[in-house]
Amino acid sequence: KEREGNRGKVVFEVADRAPNAVIYWHADDTYLGFTHKTHSMEINLPAGMHHFTLVDNNGGAIQFQVLFLD
């Protein structure tokens, strides 16, 4: 939550060994966008468990789940 009490965004950061990697971000099978070189994304999803899949332009992938609280 923000100082004012409003629900804020969560900032996720990931690293890739390839210096020029492009990472494609998905949450719950919905495409969120991509990052290039600096891999940081602000995400605001409703409360509940969310499944993330990140795929780079070389075919590498990572999956994880995050519980967003209200």
C-alpha cells in the first residue's frame, strides 16, 4: 500500500546472463509486456495467487507464483 493507503504496484526485477536479452512477461496467461537490458516491471494485479512466466529471446524461461494481498 502507498502512504495514502491506496493499493500500489509491485516492482519485479530479474537478471539475464545475456547483456542484450529481451524478456517477455506473462501473468496468468496474459501478456504484460517486455523489457530490454534492464529487466524491471511494475505490476498491479488483484489480490490472489498469480502465475508468472518470463521468457527470453533465447528460449530460456522461468515460472513462479506470487500471492498478492489486498
